[in-house]
Amino acid sequence: MKARATALSKRRTATPPTLAEQDGPDNAAETPTARAPQRSAPRAKPVRVTTDLAPQSYRALLAYCAEMAEDLGRAKVPHVEVIRALISELNANTELQATVRQAVTKQLSK
């Protein structure tokens, strides 16, 4: 799995060949400047993210969603909406960013 990720990473960071490299060594002297790298278009399609949760964490998430659904008078609040709201809040709230950074640092140091 790591080998595939490394290969994809190298592919993304590789610079495009110059015109001289594309044409071969015969034309290298004729085109001394390299072609400017093209910027890719911004991603328009949603990105799918999957994760594994501990059973206790998943139960807590479902309980939170059920409690919110009851408060909102709805039959159900999808847990994906809670996760999306958390990511949005994380992007906007610097205090939350610091709290999450501390939690992640703590988890990674175990």
C-alpha cells in the first residue's frame, strides 16, 4: 500500500518533460527553454474519505445524531452531516484547530 502511495506521490510531483525531452536529443539545441508547467483545474467532484472508528466512537456519534434529531424534530440526522459540519467548523475556528492539534499530537505520540 505504501509503495502505491509513493508512486502516486512521485507521479503528482514529477515535472512535465521539456519540449527538448519530448522531441529527443536531436532537437535539444533548438529548444533551450523548458515548457512552463500547466496548472491543473481545481477539483470539482467531491472527494470520498473513509475511516475506521472504534466501536465506542461510532456509538457516541450515533447517539449524538439521535439526540440532535430529537432536538430538531427529525426522524434522523445523518452522521455524515455531523462530520461535514465538524470539518467546516475546523476550517473556520482557530481555537478548535488548536484543540484538535493537541489531541492529534497526543494520539501520535502514543
